Amino acid sequence: MSELIDALNQLEKEKHIDKDVIMEAIENSLVAACKRDFGNADNVVVNMNRETGDIVVYAEKEVVETADGEEFDPALQISLAKAKAMDPKYELGDIVRVEITPKDFGRIAAMHARSVIVQKIKEEERRVVFDHFYCKEKDIVTGVVQRYVGENVSVSLDDKTDALLMKSEQIRGEVFQPTERIKLYIVEVKDTNRGPRILVSRTHPDLVKRLFEKEVAEIQDGIVEIKNIVREAGSRTKLAVWSNEPNVDPVGACVGMNGARVNAIVNDLKGEKIDIINWNEDPCVYIENALSPSKVVSVSVDVEEKSAQVVVPDYQLSLAIGKEGQNARLAARLTGYKIDIKSESQAEEEEELRQMHPDMEEDQDMEWTEEFTEEEAAEEAMAYDDENAVEEELLTEESESLDE
């Protein structure tokens, strides 16, 4: 049996499967094999020597007064006389282990146990893989692209484990080549009957967060903290950072010298734009920073309503809103405020309107008062247009009379 021990040691080394676990599986399989030879195997114990690999089969029998009588069961009981012959210390009621190893038990047991041992090895391999990747859940790994499976991508995480990058977790427009190395975020690791199922993503916001944590030493040391992150995968990410040390610039730390740190992350994300801003306790300053790269003239917030009115220069309005509203949308998600952006000229026009109609300021403001309904706003706008039309008509008549 020394060959068996050598094989188990090799198995433990190569597949990281505990040798004792395999030996326990062998013992259990041999107990199952004994059921065929001994019928009821509930009192049968198989012992495998951990050093030599020798296998011995015992029957655990209860010591009784005599072997005579119909109630005596030789498979489960032994007389006191026979027990004393084996060891004088035995008394009535003790359990005696009697060796019952058959002569050809090694061959029979090996044949019967083989499938059970193989199954146990597979289970242990799956458990090792599950434990390994469960520790990496909510973290990033590097995978190697294998092939496309329909619209999904098969990715090798190591020599023994593959994962499927689903279409829903891929960045739109991203195309992979075989053997290409990509960064993946492990969303969840599930233990199933067919082995561990590892859910990976390229679109999760925490992918960018983990990339910064690994790239920026100040974040690893706890000096710089990522307060919040929002992302539209493949297009733009906004990251709010804060420094616990007044002498450390959190944005500069994340950008790195000549942009080296942020550029490395942008390359991993294949060109996705990243806005890094300073987090601030003051919501006005925070919202102003969040609308970067646009300049901001003024910010007024309603903390209870979680809303903000932002005024930007006329030439910066499109930049503040962003393509298809992306910049404003990400800023709102980052800060948690509903942001209304206006240009300076729009703000001035509304201010003039309020001055012309001072009674609107408290409960009839079309822009800021919730009680003012859409119908009332339309009526007020029509009335305002009618007043302008009347004024224009009077001015026209007066001009014509002067000409005459």
C-alpha cells in the first residue's frame, strides 16, 4: 500500500487536496463495500493506516455473558469468555473490535471503492476552486480570453477554471481577441452541483474602484479615500475622492505623475474617460466639482428636497449638460441631488420675469414651486405672451401715427 500513499502525496501536492480527506473517503467507500460481504455493516469499521496505507476491517461487538441462547447475534455480540481471551480488561457491555478482514478484501475493496474515490477527488477539486475564488469575490482578477460562445466570452481565470463573461456584463462595442488579457470584476461565486459558477463583469462600477485601489498607493495606505463612484461603462466614470492628510492632493495622487496612474486604468478600460473630483462636505462645492470639466457661476441647494439650481456661463451650458445629458446625469448620481442647470442668460431672463411678476415668487413660480401645475404654468405663459402682444401692438400703432 506504500504506492497508494505515494500517489496520495502526489495528489495533495498537485491538486492541493488534503490527503486525510482522501483517506477518509477511502475508508467510507470500503465500509460500503463491506455491506455486500457482511450484510448489515453498521458495526463495521475500516481503518487505514496514515503512514503505511495498510487497511484493516473491524467488527464492533458488544460483550455479553454467554454465546448461548436465541437472542445471541454473532455479528453484533461476543461472549465474555472470548473477550477475556483477547484482553482480560473487557467487562460486560464493553465494545470489542474484532478483525474480520477477508483474504481477498484488498482486490474486492479496490474495485468497489474506485468510483467513490474518483468522485471524492472531483468534489475536493471543486471545493478547492470554490474556496480560492470565493476569497476573491468583490475583487478583480486577470483573465485570458479563450473564445466567443455566441455573444458571450469564455475567459480562463487560471489553469483549471473558466468563467463566462455574459453579454450584459460586457462594455458595448468592446471586441476581444483570443489570448487577450483583460481585467474582470468577480461579482459573485456560487457553489453548484456542476462545480463553482463565477459571475464576472466588465461594466460594474467597482471594477474601476478596485483598479484605483491597486494602482494608487495612497488609497492602499488609507491616506486617500474613494467616497463615491458612478459609471456609464465604456463611456465615462466620475470618481469622488477625499484625502485624510491635508498635505496630500487626492486628485493628484489618483492622476499620478504625467497622468501615469489614471492612464494605466484608462488603458485597462480601453479608453473610457474618467473624471476625478474632490469630494466636499458642502453640497454646493461638491456639486460644482461634480459638474467638472464645466465651469460654474453659482449653485443653490435645497437640502431637504435634495435638489440644486446651477448657473453656468452661456458658452459652458452644453459642456455642463454633456452629450445626451451624460455629464449632468452622472453628476446627479454622484452627489445624490437633482440638478437643474441653466445658462446665465436663462437665469437673468427668469429673474427679470420674477421682477415683472413679484407675486409669483412665493407660490406661482413656474420653475421652482411644486404647487404650480403644468396647466397653470401654460396659462401664465399665455397671459404673459398676450401682454407682450398688446404692448407690441400699441407701440406699432404709435409708430405709424408718428410717421404720418
